[in-house]
Amino acid sequence: MTDLFCRIPRRYFSDRLDGEKAPWWARLMVRMHLRVCPQCIRFNRSLEATRDALKALRDEDPAP
């Protein structure tokens, strides 16, 4: 897909992962875009993996 096709939905990827409320049309656009764009699917999975890794580090007990 083209960069222009992906630019607007990608603006909302991190907000979506953070649980921030986006307008209904933006949420719909992101969901639909993630069904058709392999590049953005990979990009979103990368964001999810980074978020999960950071959460795991935060929840880890510090060394004595």
C-alpha cells in the first residue's frame, strides 16, 4: 500500500493501544485499515510487542 494510504490511520495506532478515546470514524478507519494493509499490520504488531515488553519491565520486581 502507499504511504499516503497509511499515513492517516497510523496517527491513531498508538492512541488505540494506549486506550485513548478517538472519534468513532477514526476507530472504524483503523480497524478497516488493519484488515487490508499488511505493512500496517506488522507495524501495529510491533507497537503491541513494544507496549507489552515495557509493561513486563514495569511490573518486574527490582533487584535487591
